[in-house]
Amino acid sequence: MPSVPPPADLQSDLDAAHDTERTGSRETAMALYRRVLERGLENGGKNGGEYSGAEAGAAHDALARLLVGQDMAEAAGHALASWRLTPADPTRRSNLWQLLTHLGEAGDIARFQGRDDCVGLVALGNALRRDGQGLRAERAYRRALDLYPEVSFTLSRLACLCAEQHRLEEADALFLQAAERHGGRDAVTRTAPAFLASLREGPAPAGIRATLAEGRASADRPLVVYASCDAVYARKFLPTMVRSIVEDSGLDCAIALHLINPDAEAETTVASLTAAHGAGRFIILRETIDLTPLGDTAKTYYACSRFLVLPDLLARWKRPVLMLDVDLLAIRDLNPLLATSAHSDLGMMSHALKRLDIWSLLYADVLHIRPTMGAWHFLDLTRRYIRHFLDRGMPVWFLDQAALAAVHLAGFTTQAAPRLTVYPADIHSSTVMVDGEGRYWTDDSAYFYSVRATGGGQHAVDRLKRRAGTTADLKPS
């Protein structure tokens, strides 16, 4: 057992816990945070059975953070207790939403069976869904809503389950209820076919205002690789990403770079890339837009702007387009991957285990688009969806993937849907090894590496300078 200092006042205990956490002594810090909660109850400050002081909220927050990789259900319990103290706090609301979204693996059913607390019921519903037991999962979610109607986040879980079962109108109504209660990602998730139809029948959506400079040799290439980013990501990721396309992808392609509000350093980066790899093959879009009103949510626009212009680019180029997140690296020949979607309108990645959330149904990081009417109609409706929420001041992160999911699920219920090839999740490498000179080795079966898409990684992508081979090449000395 960790050694805990003798009791002091609550704030002193909290300060000691913070100091201990900073030293890396997690177990001792957790013991101190728990003592803050115990002593708060002993002091008689309660709110529905929970100590209501600021110290208790901070202790719950810290325990949720420290426990999330160790016991997500216990972490969610602390996040719930923290949220109950200040239900209007956006950070605590978001933390609880995230935990209730992700906890409960298929193997956890027995662990949560029989629990009647809110976290236990939601975890059981999630576990049952992951195990393919949708009916029992729905019963667990509905019981959580009956017993704890104030915890509106369960509406999201039930809505996603209904969407998975193509109960699209029912899912839409639940998303609207959730949006009214807690906003967030649910507020930009719609699944009613009538809503998608209204977007399709509405006026043409605005695209973007940008300049377009096309290299003379770009038109001769049979494929366009397209990436979009702001000035910071241009400096950080473009050199490695472009080098990987030129040297490792095996693609005969033009390279289109869409720069949003580029600064002098970003322009210098692009100039060096065109000089190194041949200016004629590059297509440069420069978009200037005032994003000051979006504040911290400007990153949503950076992710979505490419979809606002993509239908126009597809019509202009009349060639297949491979749209990639700018922090991706091609780590081997991409032609075999593109061949799998050569007879479809679109190729996109899906991760079945993430489908508890429909905004993770289809990923926006790799998108192979063929110049067909089916692909154009899909992308045009995606643009209309995104523009609908941007125009209403709702730049919620994951809006682009919420749009892809909604269009896929509900955009073609009365007409032939575009043909979609689903790429498996392991097109992304899960491992990268890097030496001091920036040479890197990845696993030999994947097509891409991305720190963000693989959930972390030892090094930022901008540390990776040149691919040296696969991890199988690293023989023990």
C-alpha cells in the first residue's frame, strides 16, 4: 500500500495529491484524492450523497483522469460524480460523455451484469452491443434512462444503437433530444432520411473562395493525391507526407495541396517541396478566410474545408482522387489498396469495433474517389450537410465524419446508393520505430502510418525523415 501523509485540511490534502501526481507517484496520489472525498463526507458536506465542495470536484476529476487507462468504469463513476456537482461545466460534461461512450468491452458483460447504477447499466449496454446482443443492450440503456433520466448522455448510446439497426427516424429523434440536453457531437448528428432529402433539395451550398495554381504536368497524371491543412500543419507534416507519396507510394500522381490561411513559413515549405519534387506535378489551392469567430473550434473548419471544395475539384479534374489527412505517411506501394476500390465509387476505412458511435462509422483520413456520378452525389450531399451546420455556427469536432456517416446511412434511402469499398482498420500501421537520425521502421502489412490515427505513437510524424524498412528488418543483435 502507498504511504499516505497524516491528515491535514481538505485543501492541503488536495495540494499534496497534486504535488504527488506531478512526481509520478500515481498510487499515492490516488490514495490522497480518495482521502479528500472521504474527509469531505466526514465533514458533512453532502449533495445527494456526494460532498459538494470544490475540493471534491477536483478530486473526482483527478481520479477519473488517473483511472481511465486502468479501470474505465471506475473513472466514469468519478466523472459522473464530478459532473453532478456542476452539470453546466462543459469540460466535465465532455469528459463524462467520452467515458460513457467508450467503456464496456464485449468481454465485460459478466462484470456489469446485475448492476443497477448508471455507469454499470451504460457499460453493460455498450458491452452487449459490442457482443452483438442489440436487444439486451437496448434494455440496459432504457433502464438507465428510466432510473437516471437526468443523465442525458445515455440518449446518445441508444441513438447510435438505433442508427446501427437502421431505425433512422427513431435515432434522429434521440439525437435531437440529446442535443437539446447536452449539445456536443450529438447536435451535428442527424439520421432522418427526410432531413438529408431536405438538404439535397435545398439551394446549392457555398464552396470556398480560393486561388488555384495547377502545374503544367499535373494534368498528365492519372491520379490526384489531395491533402488540406492550415499553416501550422503545413510546416509540421507536409515535408514528410509529400516525400512519402513521391518515394514510397508507387503512385503516378499529381499532388494537390490545399493551404488554409498560409503564412510565409508555410509558403517557404511548399516552395521547397515543389523545387525538390518537380513543380509541374503540384496543384496548389490557397484559401484565405477569417476564422477568428470560431476561436478554438477553427480546427473543425480545417478538417471540413476540403469537403466544401471536393465536389468541384472532382468535376474539374475528372480523374480519381486520393484524399489523405496531411499527417499520414505512405509506407509502401498504395496501388494494391486502390485496386480494391477501383470498381467502386468510393473507398473509405471503417472500424467495426468503433461503430458504437456512428460518427466513427466511416473515417475521413483516407478517401479514394472515382470520377463517377455516384461519388459526386455522395460528396455533394456531404458538403451540404457540413455547410448546414457551419452556417448555423456549429463547428463541432468530428462534423466531417458525422456527415459521412449520415449520408451513408440516410442519404440514399429512396435511390441507388453509391458503391462503397470499406477498407479495414489495419491499413494503418500500429507501430513505428525511429532512430536518432529520423530513420523509421513500420510494420510490413499496413499502407499508412499516422500518429493520430493510430492512437499515439512514440514520435510525432515530423520527427520521421526517411523510411528505412519494416520492423521485421530489425533483427536482434
